[in-house]
Amino acid sequence: MRVLHTSDLHLGSRLFSESPVFRRVFLESLREIAEVATAKSCDYLVVAGDLFDANSLNRLDTETILSSIDVFRELRRGGVRVVVSPGNHDYHLDENGVLEVFERAELLSKPRVRVGDAIETKLLELGDLAFIALPGLKNSAEVDYVGSRRVRVLGASSKPTVVLLHSIVDIGGARVGELVPRLSGLKSIAWGDVAQLFPQARYFALGHVHYPVPLERRGQVKAAYPGAPVGYDSNDLLDTFFLRNKGFRRRVLVVDLDKEPPVYEAVELSNTPDVEYVELPERVDLANAQSRLAEALGRLKGRWRVVVVSVSKGTDSNILNRLRSTAEREGAFAYFRTRGVDDAAPFTLPSIVQVADLIESEKRLIAQLLPKYGLKLTPERVQELIDMVSRGAPLDELVEDVVEAVSGVGQEG
């Protein structure tokens, strides 16, 4: 019994909102994943959360909806069953979410989940397998549910069981934060807790961590993260750059469940961004900037060439516009990442560890400022709101989250 395991496709993401061409990379990666599932004779396509970047149809563009329907119809005709669990981006409280609509159209199957005082997850038997879903929730609330033993599994099955779990789970004998340093400050679930909660699981199909864990191309594991095919922010683009320097591309996992523990094969995808990184000094002229961009573009191959350009806040906007236009003429995309005002000296990003240092520095600064303004928020919550702005979240979603976040300001003390 073979399943193709993927997660965090974030269909409908606004990462490349400025480019009608590059917006299609998400849909093209979905189409390639479906082709891999068919070519590898997979019985199931398993998506461990965040199939979509939004939880309702009215927050997605028409092309994303219609193209997704076409792909899922092709999979159904080819005999590949699609099983999806909700992630923190596409989880919906009632039966009107995008996943529920696709399920009613018989394009995918989704194990039943109800979130209240406890998470109730109902086992779904589908063909020769059984599936259980533990959804990703806002602010990683699922971690607290598991830690306080407030998860109930409804139903039982004698069939091999796959658990779709969208959260940070410590696997591989180490905390995920040790394997992916920029996640080190986030809440995580201990491996012992999920193993005890789902003792019947043959395989844990994990999602939410966008970096592949383990990184090896083949192996035997009880649980794994395939990583995001594209991602949804500049951190994901940088991770793609680091992976490329190590000789890896974004990938999916083909998992053979007939083995114990299951055997996986990582299949690298071609319809994902190929990324280079360029850091421009604080004072830069157009000729030098164009030269640096050209060198980076020359190192890239494939259809989806992306250059992440680190610039200072005071960089001339005319230079940035010219660089963007140059990249477009070359069939590429320039993504600008602005350094903060206090980053007076140029910095480099040779490793994920330094990205983690930047994120931790930002968190410390936020923690210092919150008491000054009387905000009863965690630094992680503020970073989440900042990230929503950076990924171009819909205005109504952003306002709703900001109002919720600051509702307690000034009510105490």
C-alpha cells in the first residue's frame, strides 16, 4: 500500500501576488504532485494540512479554485484517493469551509474533527486504510490540547492507520527546533505524547513544518515532514536557497506502508522555485545592483527562477523597480527583503542558524516593547500578525485577528 505524502501547498498564497506568471507556481506544483502520485502507483494522496492558504472559497481566487477542481477530478478518475486534514490556514469552524465544499463535491475525503473543550477526531476508513486527523489551530493551540490530554479518538479499525497531524512534533530523537533552528522558539508536541495518543498508527503524516525532516532521500521512519512544495513567505524562499546549496530540491514523499516501519522515497519536484540570495550594500548604484542580479540569475535553472534580494530601508526605489523589471524580462522574479533600520552594517545569510538568530532578535525586541504599550500579547502572536501583513492576508481576516489580539489592552493594571 503506497501513499504520496505532502503538506502545506498553500494554494492561493499571495507570495508572488505581484506576478501573474509566478502566482501559478502553486498550481503547477499541485499538478506535478498529482502526476507523481499516478506515476508512482500511489493508492492515496495524503495532504497533512494547509492545502489552501485560506479557509473559505471567498478568500481564494477563481483560478485556484477551478484548477484545483480539475486536478482532483483527474486523480479521482485515475483511482487515487485524496485525503486531507485541516491546517491552521484552512481549518474552518463549521461545514462551510473550502475543504468541506471540496469534500461535498467528492473531490477529497477529510476525517471528521470537532474542536471545543477537547479535540474530537473521528477515525475514517477509506479503502484498505484508516485515517485520523489532528488539525492545526491558531496559535498552535493543538499543542496545548495534546499536552493536557484533551484529545479523543472516536472509532476503531483493524486496518493500517495513518495519522495526519499538522503541528510541530519532535521526531528523530531530537527537537524539531534543533533540526530547524528558526523553529526553536515555537511550541512543540513531544513524540511520546503522540505515540501514546495514537498507538494504532502505522505512519504519522506530518505537516506545518515547511522544511523537510528527515532530509535523507530514502529511509525507514514512523513519522516525517515532506516540507512545503513552495511555502508562503520569504523565510521559505530562503530555506529553498539553503536546500539548493546542500544539493536538495523541494519534494514529496512516497511511503510504502507494507513495511514496518514504513519505507519512504523522496521525490524532488521541478515545478517549485529555484532560489538565489543577493545582499546589496546600503549604498549601491544601479550598475552594481544590476550586475549582482545578473550573476544570481545566471546560477539559476528551470522555469521558476527567484532571487531574494536583501536591501536596506533607504535603498532607492528606482533601483528596486529597475531590478524588478530586469528580472521580469529574464522570466524571473525578484523578491525584496528589507533590512531593519538598525541593521547599519551589511549582513550575510550563509546558514539557517543565522536566520534563526534574526527571528530571535526580533522576538526579544518585541518582548521589550509590549509592556511599554500595555499590550497583553506574546511576542509570537505579534510575529504572527506581522507575518499576516507580509503575506498579504485579506483585510477582513487581518482586522479580525488584530481586534481579537488587542481586545484586552488596558483592561488590567
